[in-house]
Amino acid sequence: MRVKICGITQPQQSIAIASLGATALGFICVPDSPRYVTIAQIQTAITPISQNIDKIGVFANTTISEISQVVTESGLTGVQLHGEETPEFCHQLRQFLPQVEIIKAFRVRSLEHLQTTRNYTDYVDTLLLDAYHPQQLGGTGQTLDWYQLNQEFSPSLPWFLAGGLTPDNILTALAQIKPNGIDLSSGVEHSPGHKNLAKVALLFERLANWPVVSSQ
């Protein structure tokens, strides 16, 4: 199972988090986010990191040229679209970045809203479900209804579960739903962008005792 720790701002923490077991690191490329990082900061953070670890840039409602520039200059291996990007936008982005993983995030407002994910399956590699918040794009600490998701959501693509996950509730979540990956941000932080490495370590300690965790 993929484990993504998102909203990293400190290069030394990216190294520590990777060494603890993360399979993907997330960097927020949305300027008005408290977890925003520049191209130079991303470069510094990912240069020492193994090639086997995915480096994902998170964007929202920006241009294809801006995304392409950040990816090309920083060395990111994936793009997470966390805004109102259309299937056509995703298709166009694929033409510019054919070798980069494209993840489309959905801030789930209702079970009916889940149906819109089907419109994207031909244009992206991976889906991500996050909790909806009217003012924040992510890192809200709010959870989804895992049991209901398990009943209603069976996509044809791999997907990440996000939204309020912590070391304390991760096993409860995984007992109710089986995503291909999990994505944590605020649940392993002291404050926005400042990760709590003890919580990250506890997360992987808990996951080590969960039977569905594997090196997918």
C-alpha cells in the first residue's frame, strides 16, 4: 500500500519521513497555502531522496504551463490536482507531461459527488478522496464516512484515501475500507508544514501490524 505524507516544507523532514517508510512525499504548490513551497525548496527536499519514492506536487486551479514549469524544474514525479480541474484539463496536461503520474483529488461533498470521479478515469492515473471544506483545499483534519465509501466507491483506478487520517484512527479506517494508498498531512503535524516525526513513526508502527499493508 502506498503511504503519502503531504505538505512537507522542511528538507530535513523529507529525508526523515522517507527513511521511516513513506512511499510518496507531497509538496504544496498552491501559493496561498500555509504549506506552500517554492521550486527551490522542493529541489532541496527531494535531491537526497531515493528514486523509488514518489515526489508529488499539489496544484489547484492553475495553468498547465505553470504546472509543467514546476515539475520540470523541481524534478517532481507526480502531479496532484486538488482544484476544479476538468477531465479535458487533465487530458491536456497528460500531453505536456506524459511520463508524470497524474492524481485527481476530489473533496467529497456527498455520495452523489463520487459519481463525478467516473468522468476522469480515462485521463488520470490515480484518484484521491479528501473531505470537503468550504474554505480549505486540504489538510482540514476532517474525515470521510469510511463505511459508506466502502459501500459506494469501487473505482477502476487506484486511489488514495485522505481526510483527517491520523496514527490513532488509521487502523479503524483500514478496517472499513481498502484504498490503494493513504495520504496524511495535518494528522502528523505540530503545525501546518511542520511534521511531527514521532507521529509519523507511530503511523508506520501501527501500519506494520496491519495485515493488508504490503509493498505494492
